[in-house]
Amino acid sequence: MKTTLASPMLRLRLLLVRANPVVLAAGVVLLVIAVTFAWTLNAVWALQRVQEAYDAQARQRALAPKVAAPAPAPAAAPDNLAAFYGALGERHGVEQQVRILFGLAAKAGLVLRQGEYKQGYDRNAHVYTYQVTLPVKGSYQAIWQFAMAALRAIPFASLDDISFHREAIGDATVEARLRLTLYLRDGTEQP
């Protein structure tokens, strides 16, 4: 006889059929509130444990003896100048650097329209500059990832200006204008 298993299920079905829908809804809401409260308490306790561990590490670092690292000897002026010119990019490779920028934009999922390019020369520093202004369209995060990736990939570049424009607050797509300057040497011996 199946009355032992069917009997509780039957009783539950009959109870649900007879119950007031408002009481059932209130019960479900109370259950959701209880689960949410329990989850929140768990999250707060976890954050407290992390904060206590962080505080303990900070106390240990404060108690640890301070060992001063010896200061490196200052480099001679000609060495600094040579290091400066050594860090610059090659003027004849600027097209490759622009291709790298376009590749990084595509990798970040950005829509990159035609850029503006402007060459210059600083007589005092004996440095060529190549200014690139790029209008891009994509998510805010993708634009920043592209900008940081460009600076990592091209160490002799600087991000001079970045501006953002969004049509409406809820739009996920942002239009930005980035202005980068590439600092280049001619490939000949510098002064």
C-alpha cells in the first residue's frame, strides 16, 4: 500500500488548494527575506574575517624591523642622456607603431575611425614627435583597456588627452577621443 508516501504529498496538495493565495505569497516573501538576510550575514562575516586578516598583516609589517635599502649611486649626466635617447622609438618605424595601435583597438573591440596624425620636432631636445589623435567608439572599460595597453606596448608614447562623450546616460557605448604622442629619434647619433 502506498499511503505512507502518497499521504504526506496528498495532504500538502490539499493544504495548498485550500490556502489563501495572500497567505501563500506572504510566506514566499518571508522565505525570500530570510534567505537574503542569511546570505547578507554570511557576506558580512566573511568581510570581517578578511579585514581582521589584513589588520593582522599590517600589525606584523609595522612590528618588523625596517631595513633601509642602499640608495643606488646616481648615474652620470651622459649616462642619463644616453638612457633617455635609448628609450625613444625609431622615427622610421612610426607606421608600425600606428598599426600596433589599430591592432590593440581591434583586440579591445573598439570601433576606430580615421585618426589624425601630426609630425613635429623639438630642436632643444633633438626629439621628433608624432601626435596621433584617435576617435574611438566602444565601452568605457574597453577604451581604458586600450589606452593602457597602448602605453604598455609603446613605452615611448604618452597619453596627452582623453575625452569621453555619451549620447544618453543609459548608453553602454561611449565615444572617446585619445591623443597620444610618440617620442622618436632619427636613428643617428644624438648630441
